[in-house]
Amino acid sequence: MSHSQIAALAITTLVLMTGGCARQTEIIKLYDNSAAIEQRFQRVLVLAIANNENSRRRLEELITSNLSSAGVDAVTAYSETGLNVPVLQREIDAAARNTESDAILITHIASVDTTVDVKPGQVDIISECRGGDPIDFFLYDHRELKEPDSVKFAHTVVVITNLYKAGSGERVWTIQSTCFEKASMDEVLHDEAEAIVRQLQIDKLVN
């Protein structure tokens, strides 16, 4: 095996090992009313409850996008109710009727745990000779060059998701999904949306 082939194999192995270390989003089933399910839901109204408008909008859009990719009609609740908080039950019911949804998916960001790792930047000494004998230490000017500190965030987020039948309001399904140590909240919301829709498919609640 050539040196280039060995190097390529080493890089591939490192990538696989690094990818394998990432902890997957954890799903815990909290409630499953299988007796309430007559058929798979075809059109879902998606409501996210978050501590700010941007997170709510983003999570609703991501879940709706993932459902659409799975062949399920889905609509964001904010497009019907606006982003005012709180959202009242009558507004949710009216939005479901207006969009002819047969299910309402309500997801709630229950907790966010953020850790911050700050590593001080390295300090280098830069020496510049003013002229003369370069061996003479006293002919040099010295200054510090400090690299900026590196700051790494790790977000661990717990989301509770409920699925209800539109019209009757009967609860069909509840899960808790936990996303671990992501560098940004947008990465968290991406993973949460994918995990929620994947579990809906596994449990045959949607296509």
C-alpha cells in the first residue's frame, strides 16, 4: 500500500471515529394511545412553544419541512395565528379548522442547558531589532501578540411533543426528545425536528 493510500485510509478512519462519537438525539415515549388512531394523519398543524419568536418560527418551519419531505401536508401555526404569545386553545382549534388539518402537533422546548468552555488565547512575544548588533538583546523591541480567546458553547435541550386529533382534541401520542451538546441552537432545532418526524414515521402516525 502506498503512502498516499495509507494517509487516505487514516483520514477516513478518523472521520468515521469522530462521527461515531456524536451522541444521537434521545427519544423517550411518554404516551401512546393506539386505540385513538384510526388511520395515519394526512394534514398536520404544527405549533411550537418557545421562549422567543425566532425559535418558535424556526422550529415550526423545520418540523413542517421535514413532514413535507416525508409526504405529509403540514402547515405552521404561526402563519395562521401570528407570533403573539400565549396562543389560546380557541386560536389553535380555529387554525386547524381553517387549514383542514386532521392532527395538531404541539412541541414545547421544556429546558435548555448551556455550558460555555473558554480557552485563553496564546500569547506570543514578537521581537524586532532596531539595528546594530543583532546579538545585543538591548537593541530589540518586544511586544506581545495575543490570540483571541476561543469560546465553545454546548447546548443540551429537552423538547416535549404532543400529537392531538383535530376536532376532538384527543391526545394520541407524547414523546420527550433530548438533543445533546450542540454548538448552536439552530443545530439543536434541526436535530429535534428530524427526530420528532422520524419517530412519527416509526410509530406509523404519518407516512
